[in-house]
Amino acid sequence: MWTRKELKEKAKKSLSVNYWKTVLVSLILAFILGSTGSSIAGKSLTEKKDTDNTVNTEYQTENVTDNNSMNFPFRTTEDGKLEFSDGNSSYELSNSPESIPGRIEHVSNMIDSGKFGAGMIIILILVLVTVVLILIGTAIAIDILILNPMEVGCKRFFTRNLNQKANVSEVTYAFDNNYKTVVKTVFFRDLYTALWSLLLIIPGIVKMYEYRMIPYILADHPELTSKEVFAKSKEMMKGQKWHAFVLDLSFIGWEILSLFTLGLLGTFYVTPYRNMTNAALYEKLEYGRLAIEEN
């Protein structure tokens, strides 16, 4: 059985040996986990909303102008003749009943023009929606194909860094080692966690802890299949979920202190410290060792 104290002691020793590289990889991991694509989609939706508002404003202004013209389409000239105006030119009309079709035709043309304007707005909205969907799809693809494998690479860096000075190049490890299995496994990890979370919050949290070791296993055992990785993570976390949860809670005090430094303490100490502690947990569960090996 492991204790929080021994995990954190090894984490702090390893962090001090390779400090700046650990900070850098922790920043990369924070970006991967916190900026996966939602920001791109959110920005696109905001731009769409602003554009729609602009289009609607222009359309409303155009309608006001047209309505003003239609409210007073006829007027009587000084010589008693009836004059029709469509906003661009004026026409003299007779007061006789035969002139009525001419009036109807002009009014109909104006209405048709209004319908054409509404159609253009619908087309613009459809184009904007299509662009937004393309951007969202691109963000999801980047998340699945690039960011998820980089997450596995970051976890490999932390586990290697426990016993030696790891290189930042470990971040790209998954791209050259069983890439398809990594992509598939991490994708289904996220999907299953999300589906369980839709049922109730608690089952989602339980599954999150059950799948906690998946990135570490993929980084440490690239020869395993997706099914074997899920089974191994489940077995490793059996009876450990609550202890891992308490381990996470033990960093709350550090997180509160980080708020008073506008996140600087978190960036340069708390986050790297927590990442190394989690790597030490994996090492303990997988190999049962915590002592720093001599190089």
C-alpha cells in the first residue's frame, strides 16, 4: 500500500532534478487538457452571432426604408394628377380604375424585392452555420488525432522523469509508437466517461478514476491492445479510486495559494508537482517501487 507522503516526496525530488523541462511539459499538458477545441468553437460561435446581428440590423434598416416608401406611395401633384413613387423614380397615374393594375404591379415588384432580400439572409446564415460546423469538426479532429497522443507523450515524460532526466521530445512519443491504438483508446476513454457522466455525475467520476491510468499504460506499454489497456487500468485502480481521490484533494490548499499569486504558483510549482505525484502513483501501482534509481 502506498501513502500520499511517499508519493509526494519522490515527486518533489524528481521535480527538483529536472525542473524547467517539467514545467514546460506541464504547460503543454495544461493546454491540451484545457484548450482542446472548445475555445475555437466558442470563438466561431461568437463571430457568427456578431455577424448575424450585423446582417439583421442591415436588413431591418433596409425594411424601414422600404416601408417608409410603401406607406406613402401615392401623392397628388399641384395640377391634380396622381403620382406614384417607388423610392427611385416617380410615375404619373390616372385616377381612373384602369390605373389600378399598374399600381398593383409596382407594389408587387417591391414585395418581390423584399422576398429576395430575405432569401439572401437565409443563404448567409446557412453559409455561416456551415463554416462553424467545419471549424468545430476541425477542432475535434485536432483533439483526437494530435492532442490526445500528445497527452500520452506528456505522461510518458513524467514517468521517465521519476528516475532520470527526461527529454521534452517524449511528448511526441505516441506518434511513432502504436499511434492508431493510442488514438482509438484515448478517444473511447473520453467517450465512455462522457456517456457515464450523462447518466449521473457520480458514475462519471468513478469511470474517470477507473480510466485514470490509461495514458500512462499506453506510454509504458505500447504493445498492448485497446481492450488490454482498459482492462489493465481497471485492474490497477481496483480498490484505489478513493485513495486517488483523497490524493487529489490534498492539493486543494496549494490551489488556493495559487489563486493569490494569479496562477503563477500553480504554473511554476503546483501543477508540475501534481503531475509528478500522479506519475509516482502509476509507478507504485505498476511496479511497486518509489525509490529513485541511481543513474
